Amino acid sequence: MNMLSKFWNDEAGFVVSSELVLIGTILVLGVVVGLATVRDQVVQELGDLALAISNINQSYSFSGVTGHTSSTAGSVFADLTDFCDTNTDGAGTEPECIFVQQPATEGEG
């Protein structure tokens, strides 16, 4: 019981609760801002990856081949532009059709 009363009365290293609230508030605000920035940059990088993949030329063709006992017909595939692919230079620009923050339109309030 004597040791418990010593711990109860010991004020060495005591931090005022208002200081803890201030430090905790600053840390929470910093974490929220940091996570929002990480979210935006992850969306940007994934959009850049999607743009890079969509710019791969997927058109191919091969003509028919005839051998001694068999033959194959030729085939052709042409890649068409997607409805969002208007930007041909993806370096340093926002990815197409991905909006992290939508601007307010008239009538919303």
C-alpha cells in the first residue's frame, strides 16, 4: 500500500492535460492532411498507370499460313480510342476521367 501511495503522489514527469490535448490535436490534423495527400497521389499514379496501359498499341495482324497438311486463316484486331482518351500527352497532366475533387455546379448549395 505504501508503494501505491508513492505512485499516486509522485508528480515527476506529469504533463498537463491541456498540453496533451494540444499535441493530440496537432498530430490528428497532420495525419488527416497527410492521408488526404497520399490518397490524391495514389489516385494520380493509378490514373497514370491506366493511361500508360491504354496507350499500348494493341492492334495486331497475321496472315494465313499454309503448310503441307494444314492451314490457318489470318486475323486482324484494331484498337479503338476509348471515350475518355482525349489527352495524348500524359506527362504531368491529370489522368482522363478521374476526378478527386469535383467542382460545385450551379444549383448545389
